[in-house]
Amino acid sequence: MPNYEFMCQKCNKKFSLAMSVKDREEGKFKCPKCGSRKSQPVFGNFYAKTSKKS
Ligand SMILES: [Zn+2]
């Protein structure tokens, strides 16, 4: 399963979850810290920051 990054809108923590595309589309994710469902998928350069320099 792909890993997705999320940013919790409640506690402002980033977390990653492995889930199917279907689960992600249905919003079946919540913050593991506070359990809030107000989490936004993180796109963009998160992986670029943590991956090896090109
Ligand atoms: Zn949270």
C-alpha cells in the first residue's frame, strides 16, 4: 500500500499512514495523536525535503 502524508489541523502534527487509494478518497484517516479527522493530505515537496539530494 502507498504511504500518504497528512497534516493534522488540530495538533499540527505531520503523520504518515499506509492505506489504499480508496481509503484515502473516502477520508478514512485520522490523526494517530489526537484522533481528529480534520487532517489534510500533504502534497508537494515533503518527500523532496527528506529524500537524498539529487
Ligand atoms: Zn492531531
